[in-house]
Amino acid sequence: MKRITFLLLFMSTALYATDTTRFVILSAGKIAGKQITWSDGQGQVHYRYEYNDRGRGPKLQVDLVLEAGQVVSRRVTGVDYFKGPVDETYELKGGVARWKNKVENEQRTITGPAIYSPMEGVPGEIEWTLKQLLRQKGHEHEMDMLPSGKLKATHVKSHTALVNTFGEELELYAFSGFGGPPSYVWVTPNKAFFASIGGWMSTIKLGYEFLIPELKKLQDNLEEEYFARQEDQLTQRNDIPVAFTNVSVFDAKSGKVITGQSVVVEGGKITQVGKAKSITPPANAKVIDGTGKMLLPGLWDNHAHYSMSQGLYHLAAGVTNIKDMANELDLPEVKKKVDGDILMGPEISLMSGFIDFAGPYAGPTGKIVKTLDEGLAAVNYYADHGYQQVKLYSSIPVEWVKPLAAEAHKRGLKVCGHIPSFMTAERAVNDGYDEIIHLNMVMLNFMGDTIDTRSMGRFIKVAERAKNINVNGPEVKRFVKLLKDKKTVVDPTAAIFEGMFTNEPGKLAAGYQSILNMFPPEFRRGLYTGGLPTMKGHEADYKQSFENMLKMLKVLYSNGITFVPGTDDFPGFALHRELELYARAGVPNKEVLQKATLISARIAGKESELGSVEVGKKANLILVDGDPVKNISDIRRVEYSMKGGHVYDSKALYASYGFGFWK
């Protein structure tokens, strides 16, 4: 059967050149796409690449011309991840490099070796970059990148994999210089691309899929060693007391700011809070002067997907606690490593077990089930493994929601998720949802039960039609009353929809003007790529729809509906923007901060130990250079984070990933 699947997948490529090399893309252990590489002449290399990720995913053709191993011409056509048109070109001729994509049209005189960093590309192309880097002598395999920055390749491991009783020689290379942690690629001894292994999606040479677990384990071990060193080098562990002196303290219970305070931490707990003149720090204490600054409880991101590479971003931005909203099944073991200070990151305070129905739009992780009995077994699996809630996804049959929710509640788990296709949020709440994920799912409630939320329609329909919803009308009032009666929580992730519905190609993403210079060049470049491709020609409609979503947030707030900040996006930076949007929607700043601290802790069942600056509570704290109660954007100005008494210097954290610091 597997052989038939392969034949069906690749039969359309039978007419490619005889040197064609085929790769498969797997997600959640299932074939999700393909990459095909071939040459039709000396120096002519071509790639076809596509995959399906829940209705999204690119479909690209890359055509390269190489001279002496260097790419001198490159064109990419097709569609990107969100199905927007792609037509990107690069040419190196006469010492001048020219490139054009949807946000750039530039040229540069080249006086030395340089590599163009594509806006859109495919995994296999990296072999030409690697070969060019390895030809650089005396530069540690490092080259300048276009438009800017440097790229470095480092050999980190050789491995012999057993294939049909023969050894397959492979090499693992780490690439750094883009900003953030290294990325990894497996190649053959002649440096041909072999595999790119990820947690949720992997690309590997056809016929070698069985090697993914083996290669992933090797790669995970190396990455874990890297991130363990990161934790050791950047965590200020304190066996002595820590005193924050002369600070203003944000009282998350009252929403008031209390000036002239000192706070002492010992053994990971807050032991003293009071007037600075009345508290003398212990003689052996590490003293952090907070004059002109504010001490707050650590922030919560209520919609995160923890990975080793993202832990630093959270802590640098003041996020000390997260709800993990779907991850690989080893999450409980990963959590233990974070709790044990082996890996850097915020506390994973709540784990959500992911459940979706098998099919072409199934989610990329967790338990993918084919029957209701399998779904019920998945609920019990998560209950048995220490999870606190289950997350139902878009392909779940409507009639399954009620029995799955009942089983979860019987086992003491809460139920959250997307609203499944062809279901309204109202019915989902009545059938047992404790929390609705994403504000678009709220807006879809007023568009009927015919929306297929598995596909891009869950974004596009809202972008097109949310502007027409009367947020003060009887339908909304009835739904809001239901949310209040059921004590249903909403996780809006509003910043995602601002990006999708308002950002335009070539223009800086909303909310990043004041911190643009913090980002490494490659990250900065990504802030100009725009939102949904279907926006073109409908910009005004999309922006009106987003403004109406903010009005919906204000309605939820005014009616006492609990919503808590989450991102499902770039850790830290997106949370700060989320809080700014709540303020823009009309939530008072002090209540925005309460949502990000005490209320988040309360909803997670952690209020007794977290969420406020009080004696006896865990020392998860942040020191901010400013007053976010007066100016919510000051929440971006985190100088130090503290988690369980350990101190993290935000400037040092960001610098380790090639980021600058706010000014």
C-alpha cells in the first residue's frame, strides 16, 4: 500500500530527466508533499516543491543557473504558504547582483563572495549555499549575505545510517548568521541535500523516511546540548537573596501602582514586600536598583507552542509562564527539563493535548484519530500523562464534540480549541467548550454553520465579512450572554489578525516601528512581507473587519467576558503587541496588565502561587524601565526577568541571538 502511495504521488513526474531526485515531506508521520530536483543541462538545476498544511502551503518552482558552483541566476515562481503569487528573481552579472521579490527591487556591486538570501525558497537549495561556503578558506566557511548579514556553516556530526545492511554516510551541518539559534541540514558526503528534520514537518529523500526518527534523535540531542549550554551561560542562578530596591510595584490585585518599594526574593520565593525605607536587603543579597522602574508579576502567554529555540525569546520579553496549546507527545518530558533548569524557557504552566480527525486538513501534531472511540482514548491518554486540558481542532466531526468534552470533564480536563468545521461557536460552548481559541472563531459564529474552518476560509471569510457584523446587535448580545452564563474564556490572539488583515507588502508590519532596529537583518526583512494575499484590492474592507474585531473585544470586556492574552506567533514580541491592541480596543491599561498576570494565573488554576507580587508567592517577576500603566507600550522595555528566583538579563539574552535592544 505504501508503494502504491509513492507511485501515485510521483507518477506525474515520470517525464523529468533521468537524474531526477525525489524527496517526500512528512507531517505527523503522513506524506504532506514532495520536492523534486532535476537538471536539464550543465549548470541548470530545477526544483518543484509543494506541501499541504491544513489547506495552506506553498507550490514553488525554482530554476537555478550555476557557474563554477555559484548561483548566477535564480527564479522562483508559484504560490507561497498563504497561496499568494510568487515571482522572485536574482541575477549576478558583471560584478553586480540584482534581485526582485514582492518587497524588494535592489542591486548591489559585489566585490567579494556573497550569497543571496531568498525571500521564498525550497529546502534542497541549501546544498549550493553549503558548497559555496565550504570553498571559503580562512573565513571559517562564512560569507556575506544579500541583502545584508553573514551566513556561516559548521560541520557538527557525521553519521552512518544502516540502510538494507549497508551504511549510508551522512553529515549534519549547522547554519548560523540569520539571527536566532542555528538551523540544521543533513547532507551526503558530496554535500548533496539529504534531509531537513523538524518537529512537525520533515523533508527527506524518497525511500529513507524510516530514518527520520533516528536522525531526529541525533539532531535533538545536539540541539539540546546547545540549549543546555545556553541555559548555563545566560541564567543567573542565585544561592543568595535578590533584592529589587526603590521600585514601583504593580499590584495586580488592585491594579494600583505602589511607589517607593523594595522586594526581596530568597529560595525562589518572595519573602519581603514593603516600603524601601523599611526594608534592609540581607547583607549577602544581590541588589538590583529599580529607581524609576516598575516591578510586575511575570507575563503569561496563553497560546504558545514551546520549543527549545523559543524559550529565550519568551524570557527576554518578560514572559515567565505559558500555556502550551499543542505540541509533540514528549511535552511532559520537555516540561521536566524546563522545570529542572536544563532547558531555558518560561514555566509550562498548562499543557493542552491536541486532538484532530484524520484527513487532508488534520493538524500536524498530537493525537490524530479516525473514530470517536480513538478520540475518547486520546482524551484519557492526555489525562493519564498529566495534561490539564484538551484542544479540539478544525476537522473534528461536529457530533463528537459533546462526548469528547464530557469525557474530558469527567477526567478533570478543560476543553478548548478551534470551532470545528460546519459548527458554530454557540453550539461548541453548549456542547462543552470551556475556552474558544482565536477571535476569528468568535466572528465566524455570526456567519452561520456552513464555514469550513479547516481551510483558509476561516481567515478569508472573516477578513471579507467581519466588518458587517453588528457587534451591538441581538445575535451578539445573545452569544455574549451565553459566554457569561457558561463562564467561557476567550483566547483572542488579536495580533495575528492585525498582521493578516492590515499588513501590506513593502510596508512595515503594524506595531514594530519603535523596535525595528532590535531585529537582525533577516528578521527585519520579514516584517515587510504583508498579510493575506487575498487582501490586494480589498485593503479597506480587511482593515474595517479588523477594526470590528477590536470592537468585539470591547464588547466582551464591557460584558465581563474573560479573555486572556496569547499569541500563537513570534514569542514575546507578539505578546507585547497583543497587550497594545487590548488597550487600543478600550481596555484600561491596568486591566490589560491584570489579564496578562493575575487573571491568566487564575484561569490556569495557579493564582495561589503566581500572578501577583506578594510574600509567599513564586518569584516570577519582571523589571520594566517605564510605566506600562500610563503607557502600555512600556511593557516592551523589560530589563530583567526572574523565574523561580533565577535572573535573566534581557539585553544579554537578545544579544546571544543577534538581536539589539530597545532604546
